[in-house]
Amino acid sequence: MGISIRIFFVDDDGSIKRIPLTRYERLLRRDPKECFPQYAGKRVRYIEAAVQCLQRKPVEIIRILYLILTFDSQGMIDGAEQIKQMRLGMEMMPPVIPEHPSKHVVDGRHHFARKSYDDRYRWRPTPEIEEAVVKAIFWSSKK
């Protein structure tokens, strides 16, 4: 058994398109040869699914994340937005050592950061999109 990651971009009409993982990884690394001109200047919903596979065929969906990518004017990942996202992701971590230990004050910054992150970089799928993703994961293995 192994785990496979599946990436799908969601177009404005709700249709999904599978993106090869290697292409997605190059996009995240901001490889100058990798871009999606059709998404230039847009915020694009995408889906990251972790799938348990047996003999390279999916048998179970482990988790699905519904996220948003921001593209620059050339269709590459917007580097400034990527940095903001990473920074906010780090702010979601609760403090290991409280700055001002107090029994009466709760440090809730990481809770607010999570809310901000969810509002900016996550989205909720419709039942139709959820169904389409599940079909795409299991249907593609039957080819």
C-alpha cells in the first residue's frame, strides 16, 4: 500500500481538471518554465486529495483539502501571496513558550490566525464538486 496525492483545479463553472503532481510541485517551486496562462491574475480554487493506493489503484480517500492558489499576471504562483500564506500558516501555531505567562490571559492569536487563513485560503465545496472529485479519483484508476 502507498499514498498518492491528487491535485485538481476547479474552474469557475465548477468543473474539475486533474493536474499532474510533478507539474503542481514545479508550480509551487516557481519554476520559470511552469505556468498556467489561463489563470493569470486569478485566485483559483484547487483540491488536494491524499489517496491510499493498492497496486497503484485508489482504495480509500485519506483526506481532501479545498484550498486557493493566487496566480500572478504571467500565470505563475504569486510569490508575494505565497509568502503571506506561509507567514499566516506559521502564525496558526500555538506558542510553545508563552510571552507573558498568566493564568488570567489566554493567548488566542493562533486561533485568529487560523480563522484568517481559512477565510483567505480555503473554500467549501458544493456536493456536486465533492462527488466529481470522488468520481475522478476512483474512475481514473479504471482506465
